[in-house]
Amino acid sequence: MMETGTKLATKDGRVIGNAIVLAQKAEDAWLIETDFGNVATLSASEIDAWFYVGPVTDLTRWLHDRELVRCVQMT
């Protein structure tokens, strides 16, 4: 079972980038965000097919760092 903040390492960077689990949307539906900023809802089997499931990270810090990157890109 995955938790919010679980790191997802891509199995094939040509298909999708690395990602992080933002939230559980349903029993078998997870909201993820890729390192490129794309957001998707995937099932556990889709996550298994596209990613290596890694450890849980500090989601609050990760989101803060993403916001800093967005701010820098806007200047």
C-alpha cells in the first residue's frame, strides 16, 4: 500500500518521468505529479507498470521546492 509522499521512479523515461504520490483519491486511485509538473490519477496496477515504488518523502517540503522552482521560472 502506498502513502502520500511515496516517490515513484520511472521505469521508462520516454513514457513518463519520475513522480510523487500527492493523495489517494479512491481505494485504487492515486493522484500523482511528475517531475515535469504533469498531474494524473493512476491505479495501483498502472503505477506498478510504469514506476519503481520508492520510499516516502516529506511531501510538504517537496511541494514547497516545486513552488520555488515555479516562482524562479516566472522571473
